[in-house]
Amino acid sequence: MKKVTLALMLAGAASLVMADGAALYKKCAGCHGAKGEKKALGKSAVIGGMDVATLVNDLKEYKAGKRNVHGMGMMMKSQVQSLSDADIQAVAEYIHGLK
């Protein structure tokens, strides 16, 4: 019984640590739309439903200051600077699910 209780406690702790893509996306929705349906500031691609790997790559490049599409590099860098790799993965998966 102790093993089952410990396993459930660990599973609960892991879920608290996991990044919440929906919560993270709230910061993005102002420009990209609730469902990723908008071209941010009339410039970006529509991101809702995009491929996860592409989103992860793009966000990591923005974070590193290596991406500047439509002059949005500095703005996007400031938006993603605080995101961990797990956060980036979670928000990318969430955006991919938007349609």
C-alpha cells in the first residue's frame, strides 16, 4: 500500500511541475488570437495548428536572438525569454492543437 501511495504522490508532484501550454499561451493570445488565428500585428504567419517541431525551433531561435522575421525578433525575444525548454514544448503542443 505504501508503494501505491508513494507512486500517486510522485505522479501528482510531476503534474504540478509540468508546463501548462494553455496558461502559457494566454500571453501570446493578445497578438496571435485566442486560437492562433491572427497574423500578429498584421505581420506574422497564422500559428494555430502549426507543426510542433517548427514552433519549438522558431521559439528557441527567437529566444536566442537568432530569428527576426518581419522585424519581430526583439519583440518575440522579450516574449519568450523567460520560457524554459519544457515551457516552449508545452506551448508549441498547445498551439499545434489550435484550429
